[in-house]
Amino acid sequence: MTGFKSIKITRGTQESRDQLAGMQTRFTSENARDMALRSVESRALAKARREKLLVSAKDFLKLKDELPKLQATDIIHMAMVEALADKKFEDAARYANMLAEYQTPKLARVETTNVHVVQDASDEELRILAGLPPF
């Protein structure tokens, strides 16, 4: 015995086959003209959408050149001032926190590191450094 099971593959119930048959589009000589007209309308609509997208993209590129050059900090600052004007203090605090990260970046912060030289330390000093009580 190989241990493999025999699996019976079914094609589905008659009800599911009927549902699939109902969903299929049937082209006949009567509806072929209607389908062709719908296809033409769909392609014309897609073409109009593409042209509208191209026009809006060109308008954006023209407008982009006229806008002042803003840095990220300027935009965050404007958002913070607007939040304060609208009395949305939680949002203003969040923007202030973001702005602080740009003004004093983490890499510029000074981190202190204490280095203890243990070569010349006595046993009692080593116990104190390790947080153990002295003898």
C-alpha cells in the first residue's frame, strides 16, 4: 500500500453549472450590434479619461513651477499653526513633536557614556560598580 488516497473530483452541482451558464454572455446576431455599441462607448469613455488625466497632469506641472519651494519643516510648521488656530491642540502637539525631530535630529544629540576602568580597581570597588554591597 502506498498511502495515497483516491480523491474524487467533482464538477459541481447542477445548480452551480446553471448559475455559471446564466453569467456567461451570449453573443447572438440580435445582440451583437448592441454589444459593439457598448464596446465603442466604453473605449470612448476610457479615451476621454486618459485625456483628462493628461490635461490635469500638465496643469499640475505648470502649477508646481509657480509654487514656492518649501521644505518639510515649513509644511509641518504651517500645519502646526493651522491646528493651533483651529484649537486642535493634540494635532498641534503631534506636529510640534515632528518639527522637533527636524530641528534637533537624533544624530546631533549628545549621548553620554560612562567608561569605568576596572583594571586598577580593587575588589571592593568592583563590587560597588557591579551594584553589590561591599564586604
